[in-house]
Amino acid sequence: MSDTEIVTIRCLKDNYAYLLHTNGRTALFDAPEAEPILAVLAERGWGLDQILLTHHHDDHIRAVPALVAVTGAKVTGARADAHRLPPLDVAVSPGQITDAAGLPATVIDVSG
């Protein structure tokens, strides 16, 4: 198994995105702003395999179309929010195990 890295990327004025890179794959958690995310990917020489959306707010999904257009990343998000999210390649539900850069991740609903 290769090393796992988590990179925090400042986006917009008050938000963050997170890259998880392991086993030669990269997953992005939330997509507030394309430019800083693409800059970090280029700087590290990483592609982007998937985008995992934590929720539907605009400051977490705004850059999905641009990132998908540039990288071809697959988008994962909540089945219950699919009508408020960009088009999903993978719709998940609470309790389901999904993939995050090749690692298993359990979907947890923390709506509030």
C-alpha cells in the first residue's frame, strides 16, 4: 500500500476542499472553487478520479461542472439530495459503503 495524503485547499473566502490521495488515486471532498483545486492537482502531478459531495449548498458544489469537464472525475453524492446536486455518477444512502480513492467509506447522514 502506498502512502496516503490529505491536502486542505482554501477556496472562496471562507471555505475549504480536501483531497485524499492514496494508491495512485485522488478523491476530492466538496468542490467550492475550481482554480485552487486544479492548481494543487497540477502542482502535485495528480489526476482527479472522483468528487464526493457532502451536501447541496452552492459553496460546496459550485465547481463540480468545471472540475468534471477538465478531469472527467466521477461524482458521488446523497441519493436523497440528488435533485439539488449536480448530476451524480454514484448516488449513496446512509449506511452504505462507498469508495473514496480506493478506500472504503461509510456514508453517514448528519443532516440538521
